[in-house]
Amino acid sequence: MASNKPIPCGPCQEGKVNTEAEIWCNNCDEGLCFTCSSHHKQSRGTRNHKTIDIKSYKQSIPAVTAECDKHGQQFNLYCTSHLMPCCDECISTSHSKCTGIKSLADVVEKTKIEKSTQSIEKQIDSIKHFLDNLIENKSVNISRGEQEIKNIKTLIVNIREKINNYLINLEKKLCNEADTILNQEKSKSTDFMAEINEKQKK
């Protein structure tokens, strides 16, 4: 059911003037009288705001009242057995046997605190989830880095072994070539000396 309570013009109310709103601005989240609505449409900052007539706005929101429909008194108590606000007359006539009657202000304040606590807990859970993911990612990076270092060290050892084998083979080849050349020269020198000795004898 739509609320029948008049909605005041926000700008007029700021100027200490009580004027009933005829238009509701969804962007400003406040009511506007015809005069303020005209200025609102002409202003560069608000001319593109979405507005609806106040009747449509009232139909789109539920009726909220702080007064008891039966007794016309202000709600100031809350029956926890029936989960409903009550006035003093309601308590004496309809809720006299109910237990757990509390101050409505305390219940509203407690509800606000509970909602605020839930919001904070949700934010904390979100931050905790983010930090858990961050720690997991860092752990994965450390493990990956350790494996990469191990692979690099293994590669260095393999390259060094190949270089050592190449140098060893090269050393053997050069030594063999040197021995071959030496033996050839020794043979030539021995033959030459034998030839000289033979000629000396003759």
C-alpha cells in the first residue's frame, strides 16, 4: 500500500520553508515542488536527472508510519513475541500477556548495529579471502622459482660436462698428433744419423 504522508520539497526545506513536493528526483533522492523542479530542469548539473511525479513515487514505496493505526499513538515499544511495533495502548490491550517487550528505539538501534556488523564481517571475509589468495600465489611463485633455479643449475652442470668432454677429447687428439710428429722426426733423424755414420766408416 502506498504512503499517504506528504513528502516535503528538499530545497524548500533547506530554506526553512515547508512546501509539498510534486516531483521526485531519483538522482538527488529528494522531492521537488513545481518551482524548484523548474530550476532543477534548467540547471546544467541536474537537467539530465531522472524524475517522476510524486504520486508514482509514493506508489513505488511501501507505507511506513511511526503511528499506530488503531490508537493514533506513537510507536515506542516492540513485542518480540509477535515481532511488531506497539504503542502504549497496544501493550495494555493486545500484548499484556506477551513477554520480551522492548523499547522500539533499542530494537532499531540493535538492528542497525547488527546490519553494520554483518557488513563489516562481510568486508573482513572479502579481505581475508584476498589475502589468502595472495599468500597462495606467493607460495606458488616461490615453488616455481625454486624449481626454475634447480633446472638452471642442472643445465649448467650438463653444459660444463659437455665442455669438459670436448676439452678432454681435444687434448687427446693434440697429444696424439704431437706424438706422431715427434716419432716421425725421430725416425728421420735416426735414419740421417745412420747414413752419416755409414759414410764416415767408408
